[in-house]
Amino acid sequence: MGFKEKLMRWVNPGGEASARKQMLRLVLAGSLALHVLAALIFGGIVLVSSLTKEETVFVAPPPIRTYEPRKVELKVKVQQKQRSSSRPQVVPRLVSSKPSTISLPDIKVDPKLVTTTFQPKFKAVTGMGMGVGLGTGYGTSGFGQGVSQVNFFGIKAAGERIAVCVDVSVSMIEEERGGPTGFMQVKQRVNDVIDAIKDGTLFNLIVFADSCSMLDTQQMLYANPETRTKAKRFLAPFNTEGQWGLDYGTFSGFDKGLKANGGTTRLDLALSAAMSQGADTILIISDGLPAVLKEPSAAQIAAHNKLVSDWQRIHADEVAAHQQAAANAPTRRVWVPAQPARPPSKGPMREGQQPDPGSPATEGYWTEVTDSGPAPTPPKMPPPGTWTLADFVQHISLIYKDVYVEKGLKEPRIHCIGYQIDKDGHEFLKKLTAQYKGQFRLVRRLK
């Protein structure tokens, strides 16, 4: 018995017909399984291939711009015709409108709020004024200051911030200097200098003697007709009847620089006043050597206090004896006669002389006096001396360092006029001007 018969019997031992049907079913099921397996395998291969294969992308190039032959040909022909034509070649031109046809908008600005020196009018300027003005339009102290050139008693000077310092001490009107009439000529020449300061330049007028006064203590003034007139009126009363010299001024000192303890011909105060406002040009006229008293140093004060203490210890018995004698001394009555009224002196004083205010009339009266003799007094503080040129240089250097360097200003240039000046004053002012790149000139008498 073969394998097929054995299989049929094992599957369907009941009959051959059922065995055939069963066999057919097995064959169909096997075929279907083979087809499904083949489909799965082929589909998997296609899927994996499609996922891993790179996609090819085609990018179209940009279109090439072409020109129609007829248009290009026509353009070339037109250009050739133009070249051969007798007409002038067309040249591009710039066309501008007339200034008179341009309408500018109105600028509504309050003139009082404008702080620059720009003026709504223009004046012809010649010489150094124009050259320096354009070259340093922003100057050393900000926008708008104009450079002025002045003739200061024969000295040619120029600056943006000018300080004019006039010595008004009573020695300026002594007879050898022409008296009050000669000083009036000095003031007239100073007025000429003020008139020469052009509009927009900053300036100030400073007078000095035993004290110092300024035209404006707050700031320099922009030159214009109003401020020039104000300066002339400020100078006019000095060294006239009833106002000889200057004992009390509007400028008492500056917190920078060296400290002084009074004196006469206070050039130190005039320089302090000018430099406190950043002057770049300082013009000085004076007739003598400044006598500025030094302040005693701490060592000098300590030495004097010890000297007084030693004197009091040594003379203690003498002081006590005088006090006892004064307490026991007899008194006596003395008649003081009446005095007529005396008006103030109208004549000019001598240098260093205090003004005479006059005195009212008094009636006679009795008074009691004690004859106890003069009291012993301790030694006085010795004078510390007066400023030398080195002290003035140190004073100016300190102010320059604290005021000018911080604001980016240049060191001031100092010009001096010696008006019938003595030898010591002459040498002092000459060396001062040389120190600060200025000029010195001696003036004997004005005509």
C-alpha cells in the first residue's frame, strides 16, 4: 500500500470520496498560504525600498531675459542718428531756485531765551578777527563766542572772554599822573577798549584799590550796546569828588587760590575776579606795586602765642601793679570845649590814607580822667610780609588748576600797562606779563 492510500485512510477512514475532498481542501489552503506569504514578502521589500530611496528634485533655472531683436536694433539706430545729427548733445543740468523764491517758515522764539551769541545781522570783519573767529568758532568756552581784537593803550590783544582790570586807587590821580583830569583820560581810553569789543564777545569790567568791584559778579556779559553803556556808567564815578579810591567792593575774594590778609592795590582780588569767570585775556592798568598782606601761617601763629604766654608770665607782677595803681589813682575833671561841624574832605587822598568822613558839631562838656599811666601791653603779631611775584604765580596756578583745567579752558594771557609806575612796580608787572605770554607797556602821560 502506498503513501497516498495510507494518508487517505488516516484522514478519512470512512471512504475514498471524502478523502478526496479533504485532500482538495488541504491543497487549496496550502496554496492560499503560499500566496499570502509571497505578497507579504514582496510588499515589505517595496515598502522598505521606497522609504530608504532618496527623492530626486528637479530645479528649474531662472528664465533668461531676452530682448526682441527689433527693439535693440531700433535703439542702436536712434543712437547713431543722434550722433550724426547737428543738434547739440543733451547734457543733464542741475537747476536750483532763486533764493528770493524760497519761503522759509517763521521761527517763533523768545529772544530773551536765546543764550548764544548769534546775531541776526552780519557785519564786515577784517584782519585777525575773522580768521580766528572762523578757526575757533566753538572757542575755548562753548558755542558762539566771538573773538575781539582791541587796542589796550597801544597793546594789541585779542580774546573771547576779556576782563579789563582798572586800578582806581587814589595814587592814580596824584599830580605826577595828571591829577583827576589825567584819570578821566584813562577812563576814556578804557571806554574806547570797551567800544572795540565786538558783539557776542564775553567781557567784564573790574576795578580795584584797597578792595575790588565787578561790573557783574555772577557772570561775564555778552558785548552789545546796552552792556557797553552799562560798563561805562560803572566806571565813571570812580575817583571823582566824594568817591576817591575804593575801600569796600562787591568782590571780597574767591575760595580758590592763596588767601590774603588785606593790603593796598589789591591786584590779587582783580585776578581772582577775572579768573573766577574763566577770562582768557586779562588787561590790567596800574600805577604801582601791589601790597598784598600774607596770612600768617600756623607756625607763625603758634610762635606768637608762645611769645605772648612767655611775656605774660614774665611781666605778671608789672601788670598786677598797674592794675592796682589804676584802681587807687585819683580822678580829675576836664572840660572838653565845643567843636564846630566839619564837612567831609572833597580833595583826593594820598595812597593808603583813609577817607575823611567829616564830623558833626558838638557842645562842650565835663569829663573825668584817671592819671594811671600807660598799661603794659604784650608784643603784637609781627607782620607776615607781602606777596611776591612767586606768590602771585602760585595764586594764579591754583585757580587755573581748579577752574580752567576742569572746564577745558586755556591759561589766560595777561597784558599790563604801567601808568607812571615806579621802578618796583614796573619790574613786577613786566615779569608777570612775561610769565603769562602777555605784553607790558609803560605809559608816562596820556594826551
